[in-house]
Amino acid sequence: MFKFLKYMITAFALLVLVGAPQNSVSANNGVGVLLMHGKGATADETTPIGKLAESLKSDGFIVLAPDMPWHELRIWDKSFNESTVEIDGYVAELKSKGAKKIVVGGHSLGASAAIGYGARRKGIAGILAIAPGHVPELNGFRARVDDDWERALKLVNEGKGNETFDFKDTNQGSTSEVSAKAKDYLSWYDPAGPAVMPSNAMMLKPGTALMWIIGKQDPMLEWGHDATYAFNEAPDHPKSIYIEVPGGHRVTAQKGEDAIIKWLKGL
């Protein structure tokens, strides 16, 4: 009996020293992070977002990195607003895993979607915008897709919004075609629609911090779109931060990993 009690006391002491399992409440203030990949990409562990997700998990954060409606095999199977509802489900899952603070983040278009989410939902501790991309309101972007949003709008007005068509797309200078419902394509490419980052940044809810991190060789900076593009439109928050790191669009998550972890721990 004495040996059993001694064993139980030792086991309890070890539990206190080691702490609770990582799949309960995170060691990092219960911060849960949703990471969303870029357009036409994946969250595979070999990708920028996949690698960052693994690093954050190792550091004690509760992390989800799901396949989003702009995944290479899904693009575009949901509208902007429908995607927002999908994100709601992932936020609920993070909370069910013990997250007390929620950070919604992403790379490239995933960053744009995160900012849009923060503009529409309360109670989000932070928005993590990594190498933000997708700028449908800018003339250069619109020219690369030949303003195909206008054709999508016409189709919607003709009652064909739920029909699938081929539309022009652009991603980091490369042009292609995507098949999508007219209403879904329009929601992402309308220059006055819900996916415009400066407008969404302006509407971020009170209490939501914004981290905008971008590579010095990112096309956005080459076009002159620095903090003045959208970051400065966000409401003031003591923990909001704009950072430029070495490298280009695809390596920002790794080049900025230390800064991202530091910011998350400070929320």
C-alpha cells in the first residue's frame, strides 16, 4: 500500500512538472490558430502554411490547417460569405479543443480571407496576415483577368449565378482559367465586393489585433503597397504590428516564423 501511494504521489508530481497534454489547453495561454493556405495551394506539411502549422503545434499552440474553398482541388467551390461560415466551423473546433483565444490567419489569399473574417466576426483575438494577396480592386489585377468579374455579374443578373462557367484568374503573375459558379467567382473578384482588403481592414472588430507580415521581395511591395495599402486602415490596437522580412511571397511564413510566434505569445 505504501509503495502504491508513493507511486501515485510521484506520478502526480510528474504531471504537474510536465503539464497537461498538448491536446487540452495550450501552454501558450490557450491560443488556438486557424491557418489558411493560399489560392490554388494546399496545407500539406511540405507547404509554407503546413510547415508553420507544425512549428506552432510544437510550440504548444492549438492549430488547424484545413483545406479551404480555394484549395487546388476545390477552387472556387464556395462564395466569400459561404467560406466565412466554413471558417466558423473551424473556430468552433478550435474552441472544442480548449482554445481560449482565437487567431485566424493565412497566407496570400488565405490572409485576405482572414482579414475579411475579422471584419465580420466579434471575439477574435488576432488576425495573422502572412504575405497578403488577392487584390481585386486594383487596376493591374483587374487587367490581368480582363475584368471577368463583369461577365460574372451579368450572368448573376441573368439568373445564372448558380451555373458553372470558366473564368480568368491570376496568381502571382501567372494567368489561368478556373471553373466556378458565377456568383462564387463574383464574390471574390468584384472590385467593390466582400474580398477587398483595405475595406475589410477598416472594419476589423474592436479588440482584434492585426499582424501583417510581408517579404521585402513580395510583389505587393514592388507595386508600392506597403503598410499604407491596408494595414493602416485597421483600427488602432496596441498589439497590432506590421513587419517586413527578407525574401519573397512564398517564404514569408518561414522567414517570419520567430516574429509570428513571438506575436502569438504576446496576445
